[in-house]
Amino acid sequence: MITADIIETRPGLRADATRIAQIYNEGIEDRIATYETRLRSVEDVEAWFDADYPLVVAERGGVIGAYALATPYRARPCYAGVREFSIYVAREMRGHG
């Protein structure tokens, strides 16, 4: 159980990939955050760090409860520099304001 009231943010690290994958997969399973249907592996998430996407995690009580990520919107040249911004929140962190 998470009890600390303070939420801290920091840049995401490759070492966070397991928890980030877990949170993303909860969003897929719960069908509330994405149209994706294929669960992501830790290796899938590690590739985000290889691509140098901006990624921030939010921690409460030392536990990652959410993350935010900006990825390219589309590959077409007319969208160069346009980003899609996503936020995913772990089940146990949802609904707490």
C-alpha cells in the first residue's frame, strides 16, 4: 500500500522499464487509455529510451505510480516535430486527485 502524500517527478530511467511496462499494460488491459491490444514487454519499453523520447515518472513513497511520454505523432514529413503526449497512471494511483 502506498501511504506517502508527496508525489515527486523525475526523468525516467532504463531501470524503470519493468514498472513502466506494467503500468502501460494495465492501461491496455483496462481498455481506458489506449486502443492498443498487444501487451508490451520490458524490451519494448527499453526501446523508448533508445529512441530518446522524453519520459518522466511520478513517484509516491518511492514507488512509480505514473509516467508521461512524448513520442512522434506520425512518420510523415508534414508532422516532423509534432509529438503525441501520453500519461499512464497505475491502477492503485488512480482516483486520488
